[in-house]
Amino acid sequence: MKLFENLILPNGSIIPNRIGKAAMEENLADSNHLPADELFKLYDSWAKGGAGLIITGNVMIDRRAMTGPAGVVLEDDKYLDSFKKWAEIIKSNGAQAWMQINHPGRQMPVNMGQPTIAPSAISIQLGAASKAFGVPREMTIEEIEEVIERFVNTATLAEKAGFTGVEIHAAHGYLISQFLSPLTNKRTDQWGGSAENRSRFLFEVVERVRSKVSKSFAVAVKLNSADFQRGGFSPEDAKEVVKKLNDLEVDLVEVSGGSYEAPAMMGKARDERSLAREAYFLEFAKEIAAVAKMPIMVTGGVRRKEVAENVVSSGVDVVGIATALAINPSIPNDWKLGNSKDNTPSLRPITWSNKALASMANMAMVKYQFNRMIKGKKTVPNISPLKAFIIDRMNAYRNTKLYKKWLVQKN
Ligand SMILES: Cc1cc2nc3c(=O)[nH]c(=O)nc-3n(C[C@H](O)[C@H](O)[C@H](O)COP(=O)(O)O)c2cc1C
């Protein structure tokens, strides 16, 4: 399979090439937590850059449960015009526009000031940084039902706004991933215990979303290949989940891995089966592709054309790219046209020993590039991690204050 060939999804729609812009939380929503000018400019660059599939950063299904400040929230149709404009821009060059939808569960910063809910009352263990997250309360059965319906609500609103699909975020230690993992789900009711019970929440979300959106609307899932923690969600668990998803009309599964506690998605996967630094989940993705009926996308560490070609010629259908597209949004076009400039975009390596802080600094360096792109300036992949980190923390501080004010007004 070639990078610039079409992919026909199970729902019959077409992704015009095999390069997917993976979800990156932008923290760039306006003061009403809506997509606005900054996000429009950013996504215009990606649309023009030629990726066949563009997945938004995670959009929150509940304004009280945020992965971070200045996140986009989609709960009702009051401001759907902003979302319509966003979808239009993403689709303007022929790409599929998928909205990633998410609930953080216990991975919500405590300074957002909201009660934290999770499958079980188990706190994040990040050494001194653990204090940055609240102690979660175990969700009631009613809350579980409510959150499932919120995923459905946001998915149907995304379709109304003109998005061509949603990606349900079941990876990276957020709420659905917390249900899936035996380390974070100690429930003794039908939502916990056996692998079947732990995956019930994901299956309910997928089934109910599928039943409420059009046949031609894509429903995708981002799934961990593993938690990369002893006793956690394993590669075997991931394969079993995908086998079950085969029966639920899922259009694509994106393979990733890790959580805040073990940030493997940022390239620190330490497993003998992970490739050293590039396409580091490829081996897992190939195994998953072998049992999957739907197309598979793998994301993590891809920044060279040869690696991307290797991914799509190895039985994996779509290559997901995040960081490199934040440095050069035109990678797909450059690769297609054989342009040599900037075709291996990489950030300055981070040598910090604290994995959690290094992962935050890495995200901050990427978000620094977003702001350059918005201003129409050249990106600066060599930005100092410390400088980017400090800027990001200052933005987070300001945006958290604005969020709290907004919430009071909303309520
Ligand atoms: C700034 C930033 C924000 C991210 N936000 C999200 C997100 O909202 N949802 C998600 O599934 N992954 C998110 N990720 C992870 C990426 O989708 C991707 O899995 C990871 O960066 C590895 O791919 P890469 O090596 O191409 O960057 C984020 C990554 C970065 C750098």
C-alpha cells in the first residue's frame, strides 16, 4: 500500500491518503470554550498541508470535566456555528474532519476546581507531581450512564456541525482508558472486574454513538496497545477489545499507548517490542491489524517519509503524525512532491530525568509551535524546553482563572 492511495472506510467514505494528523490538545479555545480564530488559523495550515485525515485535539463532553484550561467544550447546539466553521476549514482541501471526544476522569488538573470522578477512587501516582491531580470519587451507576450519554450527545452535535466523524478517546489514561485498566478500575459491579466488564463502558459508548449518527459518519476509537505499567491493560487485552469492536461498525482504530503515569505516547515506551524511537507502536499495531476487521492507524514517533511508507506497507492502513505536523504542517504535500526541505521535522531532545515533567515540556514545545503557526511565523523546533514549559505554565495559569470565571457565569 502506498502513502498517497485512497482508503475506503467501512462506512463507505474515503480518506484521500494514508496520512492522519493525530489529535493534539491545543488549549486555544476562546473565552466561551469554543473554537475561534486561533484554532481556525491553525487548522487552515493543516488543511492546506495535505493530510487526508485531520483529527481535532480532544473536545470535552462535559464543561465540568476538562483535560486542561482553554479546552474546547461541546455540550449543546447553542454555538454550533463556531463548530461549523471549524469543520468547513478542516474539510476545505478534501480531508476527512474528525472530532476527538474525551472525558479526563482522574486526569484533570486539581486547580480546575472541579470534583474529580473515575471508575474507582484511585489517585494518580506521579511522586511530588501527584498533588496536581485531585483524589477521584468512584462514579455512581447514574454518573456512568450520564457520561455515556454525553459522549453520544457530543458525537451527534459533531455530525450536525459538519464533521465527518468522531474519534472516541479510549487511550492515554483518560476516563475510558481508566475503565479498561485493571490498575484504575477496581469496581465490583458490571463495570469492573473481568476484562469483559472493564470494557463494557467503551462498548456502550461506541454502540450508542453508532446507533445515533448516520451510517456515513465515521466512528473511530483511539486505544492503548498497553498501559506500560505492571499489571495494567496489556497487548492481549487490546487485541480482545479490538475483536469485540469488529462487531460494532467501527471505522478505524488508532493505536497508541501509555498514560500520565507512564507517558509511552511521548516516545518513552520501554518494551522490547517497541521500535527504538520511530513508529514505536508499530509492532503492536501490526498484531492488532491481524485481528482487526476495520482499518488501523498507528501514531507515535513518525517524522520521516521512509518510516511512514514502512508503516503503510506493513499491514497498517494509516500513519498518524502529531509533533512533526506541528513543526511542518505541509509534510504530506512535501513528501508527495518530493520537497526535501524540512522533511524530517524534530524537536530539540529533552534530557530531563523526571518523565512526567519531560512529557509536559514536550507538549509545551509543541504548543509553542502552534502559536508560531497562528501568527504566520516560522516554527522553532529548537525552542528551549524550559522556556516553552514556563510559557505554557503561565498560559495555563491565566486560562485556568478564565475557566473558573466562565464556569460561574454558565452555572
Ligand atoms: C501538544 C500535544 C497534545 C496532545 N493532545 C492529544 C489529545 O488531545 N488527544 C490524543 O489522543 N493525543 C494527544 N496527543 C498525543 C498525540 O496524538 C500522539 O499520540 C503523540 O504525540 C505521539 O505522536 P508523535 O510522535 O507524532 O507526536 C498530544 C500530543 C501533543 C504533543
